[in-house]
Amino acid sequence: MTTQRLHSNLAPIDLLTREELEQALDKNVDRELREKVRGLDIARIPEAPITATGTTQNLFTGNDQTPWGPSQGDIWMVRRLNVKSSILTDTAKYILFRGSAPSDFNNAYTSRYLLEGFAPAIPAPVPSQPAVPASTVAQQNVNQYPVQVVLSGFTATAVFVNGIQVGVTNGTYTVPANGSISVTYSVVGTWVWSNLNVAIPAGQYQGVGYYPGTKAIFLQPGEQVYAQVLGATIGNQYTLAGECIRCPAEMKGKLL
């Protein structure tokens, strides 16, 4: 290689070869990448199945379970949460809370600590009250859901649902969506129609994960995310699962 000088009276310039230049650049890039992730770690919620004892079940890690959440000096960024049932076809839903005392049932499961309700509850629609037709004439249930029909005051000899005799007198009868009911009577009475479906609860369906927006949820030392299952099936097991990024508090700029 030809010797290069800035001036004929100056010492020669020590030029880097291509291999030396690539090595130097790679070294700096590697250092920057290592520094970017230094101190960061993956934290996973320890799964602790809880058997439902009622239709509303609280899920959290308590005294008899492995606690989870940032310890002193750490900050966690939540990346994914999920409540799973032991039964795949379970239709239960869940909502999420954030706080430090989930075992305080009277205070911890309130709007004050609500983290994500997902969607408001949808009330069950109220069916219209059709007039009682003439004896033996069928009345169709035009709703897209089953209804409960309560008969009273009739002097009846037969009650039919979808053309099949299901009773002979006053009482409570179920008419499926788009089905029909007729009463054979000599003295007309009254009936009351109501929706058999309950209100659709708020929340996310079990088994469907909740993904916070980018850098949206942070947990301080002592805090944890806990859940409430709505419409739980007694005897089924429910588990809160999730993954977070753990970071020392003095390096929280890496998460922001």
C-alpha cells in the first residue's frame, strides 16, 4: 500500500484496512445493543389455578401462592395478560384491576382500582308483551332469543309450544326463539313475557389475551394486576397468566 502523508515532513498516516474498519464498527454496534438491553429481564406471572366457588371469582396471588410483581427497586411493564379456564368452551369473562391489596375484597374490586373493564355490560333486551290471542291460536315469539311466558287466570285445558302439548293449565313455559305458544281455554287470563337471557357481563372472554398499548401499563414495587371472573362456572379452574418486562428503577428510561 502506498504510504500517505498529510505533509512530506509529517509521519505517515496509519490507515485502517477494510477488515479493521468492519471489526471496529461491529464492536461499537455490539456495545450499543448490549447497553440497550442491559438490566432488562422477562417476568412471568406464576400460574396458580383457583377453583370457582361462585359465579363471580376473584383471581390474585395470595399468601399461599407465589407472589408476583416488582420488588423494591424494580419497575415492570406489562405486555400481555390472560385469564384461562380449565374448560375450553367456558363462556366466562374477566376484568382487570391494579393495586397492592387484592385480598381486601371489600375495597380492591372497585372502580378505584379498575385497570381495564374492556366493555360495559350489555343489558338483556326486554321483549314486547303481545296480546293474548283467541283460544287455540298460536302466538309466535318473534325475538331472536328464548322467552319465558307466565300464564295466570286462565281456565285452560292445554298449552302448546311449537305445536307440542307441554301443559294443561296456568304456569311458566319456555318458548324458543322464533317458536310459538298457544293456549286452549274457556276463560281467558293474562300472560307475561320475559327474556330468559341474563345481561351480558362486561369484560374479555376467558382464553382471549389482553395486550396493553405500547408502554401503557407499569407496575410499581408492591403492585400487581389481579382479575375478577364474571359468569364463572362453579367447579371450573381459572388461572391468571401474563408476561412483563422487568427493569431496575434507575434504568426506567429504557421502558419510556
